Amino acid sequence: MITTDVLIVGAGPAGTAAAISLARQGRDVVVIDKAQFPRDKCCGDGLTTDALRHLEALGLRPRLVENWNTVTDVVIRNPAGRTVTLPLPDEGQYAAVVPRVDLDMALVDLARAAGATVQENTSFVDLTQHADHVDVSTTSSPDIRARYVFAADGMWSPVRKALGLGPDSYRGEWHAFRQYFANVGPEAQHLVVWFEPDLLPGYAWSFPLPGQRANVGFGIIRGGNHQIQDMKRLWEELLERPHVRAVLGPNALPEDRHKAWPIPAHVDAMPQSHKRVLFLGDAVAATDPMTGEGIAQALHTGIAAADAVCQAGATEPAAAAALYEHELGQHLVPDHRFARRLARVLQSPLGARAALRAADLTPWTRRNFARWMFEDYPRALLLTPNRWRPGMFSAPGAFRQTTVQRHPPAPSTTSTPHRGSAS
């Protein structure tokens, strides 16, 4: 029997963030994952300002992460076909694109360097909760006895299922397609978002990567204008739209096959804890319901869970659960509900056009809309005075003191977007 303070099931961003935070606070940590790293993970690969700040606090260094690409602006095409460029400030990093195969490997390495034990090729099987510990069986022997278990094991969490907790037959709020392209043109060196009328409130994207590569995909809301079973046909048709082809360029080549995945976005209704078990990341459906972005939220849950356990101690599981749920209730839940309301504005082409028209009024609105969109500050900040602080709308980006490989966007050749100052 292996004994540890905390067993973490899942070595994605939520699980590794928790492992790093716990190990640095002197806790003994074991992380298990069914995969062998490096491994791919279906994702758009985009990192918001919030995600970047969490990664910096965890000690990640971009120069050590392969294929890290800093983003300097975003190009948006509204449902009427109008294009606007929203610049990001240059005081640090406010957005980046990093393949999950590289990001997750870097976080696993960081967890190990912090002192956590990471067991790959090890799947969760079952658990039994006792008054002062949890016994967990896995596909590797021996079993593991832990004071706490963190379930960072995805939207269909086997830990949650083993505990008999719902929801049953959950399929997520979003569904997304993604494919990597090589030999893309200069337009694809921008971060591009297309608000296609038939995808609303979803959208399509082209996220730039080094070496003339791009992560290209689209996401739709389940129950929206398209049926999930039609996504393959829609994907093929979307790639042939002239404005999409113009961005990818005539020589773009798909790499491997496309991949699809569901995205959970329901943190205000999912079980967040159960006795000595805390649920993190996709297992607690901590994804932005407006954008489908979840890396920042996953990192937040991992750090919050670690802090809650360290503050409460091994003998106070109820206090740890209360601290964790309070943190989610103060931050992720209000932002989630506010973003869900905003998503309704984007359900119609008229609402999407109006929002982007407002963003494009002046250089100031362009710059600050980009910061808001990339989670430079919480979505519902104005509605939650308990989070107000000096400089809350003007904080610098992450990694200001770190030298990283920057890939500035190439000059536009197929459109003339409106440009604003990035100062």
C-alpha cells in the first residue's frame, strides 16, 4: 500500500497545477494518469491572460516549452464579413498558443521537479472513503491510501462515477472540431476568429503556431443551429469558405486527421466535492460558457484545491471542501453565469455585429476589448465588488521578465483590418 497526503487522478493542467502547489507547500503528492506523456489532447491550444498568469505563478518558463507562440493581436471577422484587428498590449504576454502535447508535458515535468510522484499508464479503478483517508485501487499495484483525492479526470470523471454522483449521460455544453495545418500562409500567422452566422453563438478559429503551422477548428453549442452528427460535413464545408481559404493560404496542408471533443461548461451545477474528494477542471465543468476556453479555469481549480487542503489540514475534510467551494463560488461561478448571459447576445448575427462594432469604435475600445476577451480580468468583475482592487483593469501581462520566441503577425495581404495602437 502506497500512502500519500493527496492522490490526484489526472495529469492535465488542473491536476498538475494542484500537484505543483501541494508539493511546494510540503505535501506528499502522487499523480496518476492513464496516458503516457507526451500525449496529445484535443484543444484549441489558446492560452488567455488569466492562464498565462497562473502558469507564471506555477513557475513555468515559456522558453523551455517547445512550440510556444506569443500572440500580439487577434483578427475578428463578424457575421457580416467585416474584419477588425484588436491589438494586445506589449507589456508582457496577454495571449499565447501552445500545443497541448507540449504544454501538458512541461507541466508534468514541473510537477516532478517540485517533488510530486507522477505515475503514467495508470488508470483509476475504484475508491473507498473512510473517516480519515481514502483507499484507491488502480490498474497498477499496489493500491494507494491518501488523505484526500483530487479528481482531475475529465468531464466523464471515473472518480465521480465511482461515487455515484451525477449528472448521468452528461455530454457537455460545447462540441468542437480541430485539425492542425502545415504550410499555412502569412494571414494564418495572426490569431483569427470567424463569427460565422450559421455557427452562432459558436465560432471558428485559426490559431498560429511556429513553423508555418496553425491549429484550425470550430466550436458549436449543443442544441444550437447544427446537430452534432453533422459536424464532419460542416467541417469540410467550412474549410472551403473563401475567407477561410484566404487565411490558410493556397498551399495549406492538413496534418493527420481532424479530431472532435465535447466541452463541459456547467461549474455552477456540478458536484464540486464529496467528503475527502475534490473535483477539478473538466470534472467540475469549469469552462467558459461563452468561449469554451478552460485551461485558465482548470489551473484555477487546481491551485484553489491545493490551497484549501493545506489551509484546512488532513483532519478537516469538511473545512477543505468548504474553502474550495467558497473559492469557486466567489470567482468561477459568477464569471460563468455572466459569460452565459453574454453568450446569448452572440446567438444572433445582429448581436454579434453590434458587439464587434462597439469594440471597433476607437483605439482604446479595440485595445481594451481584446484584453477583456482574453480574460485579462474576470468577466463579471464589475458585478463583484469583493474582487475590486487598484489597477484591476490595467495589470501587466505575464512573463514580462522572460525572453521568449515571439512570432509577430505578418503584414495583411488579403484584407485591410482596422488597426489601433498597442501602447
